[in-house]
Amino acid sequence: MAKITFHHPDGQSDILDVEPGTSLMRAAVTQGIAGIVGECGGQAMCATCHVYVREPYLDVLPPIGEDEDEMLDCTAAERDGTRSRLGCQIEMTTDLEDIEVDLPDSQV
């Protein structure tokens, strides 16, 4: 099972065990992680699952698609270069087993 660590702006963290193939956004929403809204249900249409991915996981992520890139320009919190990603577009794999992400101050 993969593990995701969500780091909140207040310094608290939540760690989830997640089945491979589950998106970061879906795992957060189904397990009640504050700070991930996921209004569009994972269609890369709302940017309410914006996260800042920590090193060294950036090099393992799939490239940003056109829709995700466009939505990242519309996030409530400032975009942070290549660290900003949509959680709905990050599917858990063995390469991401212990991924860590920072949550922005706001999603809406």
C-alpha cells in the first residue's frame, strides 16, 4: 500500500495508506482530509485539489497535461512553479509510495 503525507499550513500532518491506482485527491476526499475540496470530482476542472509536491517526487510525476496546466493558473493559492499540481491528476503508483505534499492556505 502507498502512503501519502499531507502537510497542512498550520504545521500539522495527516498520513494516509492508499491503494495503488487511487488519485491523491480521491484518497483525501474519501478520508476527510481538510484542505482538499475536489469539487469537480477529479475532472481537472476546478483546481480545488491544488497541492505543492515535495522533492524528490517531482521527477517521478507524469508531465502536466494541458488541462491541468490551465487550471493551475486559476488556483486560489499562488502557483509554485513545478511544485504545484492537481491532486486529481496524481495517481498513486509504486514510484510514489511515500509521497509528501504541502496544502495551500486556501482552495476556494
